[in-house]
Amino acid sequence: MIQTTELFGLPFVNATPSTWYTHIKTVLHDNEKAFLVTANPELVLRSLRDSEYNAILKKATFITPDGIGVTAASKRLGNPLQATLPGIETARELLRTADNLHKRVFLLGGRPEVMKSLIKQLSIRFPNIQFVGTFHGFGKDQEAADAIRSAQADLILVALGAPKQEQWIASVYDLVDRGIFIGVGGAFDVWSGHSKRAPKLFRKLKLEWLYRISTHPRGFEKLKDLVLFASLVLRKKSHI
């Protein structure tokens, strides 16, 4: 049983990377069903503003702290999480395990030009994975669920971005009887070579968020959300 800690009304996985990756890889190995949410400060803010979105997140099997902002806030509020667990790293560990176990993987959400190069790159890196289907679009819940069920997918990676990817997973989750679902945001663009992840130095210094903001078309909006998140944490701290 993985340990969780409540923060901003959400139950966050509270574990070391090693413990978390071992746990989620076991879930995949045992063919269990799961809905994974990787929550950064923007997602937390959205959940506080939008009650329907908040309800969706609370249906997730696991919510992990994706970004130094969440773990820093947890320490500031006196309820520390052991580690940041980046979603892209969780997805990569799941792909490695899927490769070792010859699992079936379904990809959803990338643009057609991205999906073509994505499958090519992933097939080279993970030659034992069976890529059993792709789907593009939002709102065709039954059609997508039928495709996933027909493909007997073990791992479903959803790259629609927040909040669409969590909304989509919630809409189809009860329509299928197997599979680990995880929203991966812009990971398809990174893995396919259409965009770059933050350089290692940024990641080592826990500044991947800064790189994302500086290179994202909506960087200013993201920066405003981070400032709002920080002020929220400070206000909460002042009332403890």
C-alpha cells in the first residue's frame, strides 16, 4: 500500500522515487487497473477553482507531486512530501516495464505528424512493446473506449494536456476493464523530437519549471499561476 498525504484537499503519493516506481511497475505487472494524475501547481490551482475538476481528481487511483512547487509547498505547510515525482519520469518507467513484459500500449492525443515520429522513436527504444493503437481527439468517449478495449491495452498514455486529459480519462475509465491510464501532457512532443525537455542542469537544480515557462507559448500565463500558487501557500502558512 503506497502512503499518501493530503495537500490542498488532494491525496498525494508520499514516497521516494524508488518506492513509487516499484509500486506502479508492480501494478502494471499484475494487470491492475489504475488512473494516474501527475499534479503540478497549475493543476492544483485549477482543482481549487473548479469543483467538477476537483471531483475528477479525487477519483484518481494515484496523484503524484509533479513539480518542485508542490513539494516545496508541502514542506512550507508542515506536511512534507518525500520527493517530487515528475510525470514524464513515471511514464518512462512504465514504458520500460511494458517493454520488459511485452505489454500492449495505446497512445492518445498527439497530432498526426507527432504520432508518426513518436511511434518510430518509441519502437526503437522499446522494441518489445506492442503499440496497439492510437487515437486523436476529444469528446469521442465511447469510440475511444471501444478502441482501447478492442486493443486490450495494458498502458494508455494520454497527451491532451490538463484539464482535458484528466477529464477524458475519467469519461472512459469506467467503460473499460483493464489498463493503467496516465496523462502525459507534452511528453509526446519531447519523445518524438518535436520539442526538447529541460537540459539536465535545469533538472538537477530543480528548475525545470523555469525552462518550461521560458519556452512555452503561454509562459506568462503559467508564470502568473505560479505566483498565485506561491501566494496561496504563504496565506495558508500565515493561518497555521
